[in-house]
Amino acid sequence: MFEVLVCMESNGACKRQLAEEVLERFQTLIQENGLAEQVTAKPSPCLGLCKADGATVQIGTNLYTGVTPANVDYVFREYVLCIFPEAGKTGVG
């Protein structure tokens, strides 16, 4: 299963940077694009980039900072959908 991990450290900057909304949106996008059998989005302990703006997200083995509710659709399209070209035909795109 391919994982999208959203930093949710309880006292960390990511939690204050709307990480819960980011996680919820990733989960919705996964469902909308028919990827629930292939991709999971879940909370993660600290990913070590607390000083970055926005939430820190690990997609596969890559870390992305500055993820917000305003840009999560773009991040999903560029870094998740590109791995699963059969998905997204009726979802974000």
C-alpha cells in the first residue's frame, strides 16, 4: 500500500498549520479518485521539519513542506496521481 503521511505531532508546528484539514482532504481525494485500494493517508509522528510553513507530508519516500488546505489538491495531483495514471479520470485534475 502506498502511503501519504501527514505530520500530526501533538505539540508541533504542523498540527498548528492545519494538518488535520490537510489529512482529511488527502483522504477525500484518495476516495474520489478511486485509489482507496492502493493509497492510504494517515497521521504521522513528527517528520522533523517543524520550522517549515504549512504541514509536512511524506508521499512515498519524499518529504514535502508547506502543504496547506489551499494547495493540497495540487500536491495530490502532482505527487500522487502521477504515480497512478489510471486514477483521477473523474476526480481532481
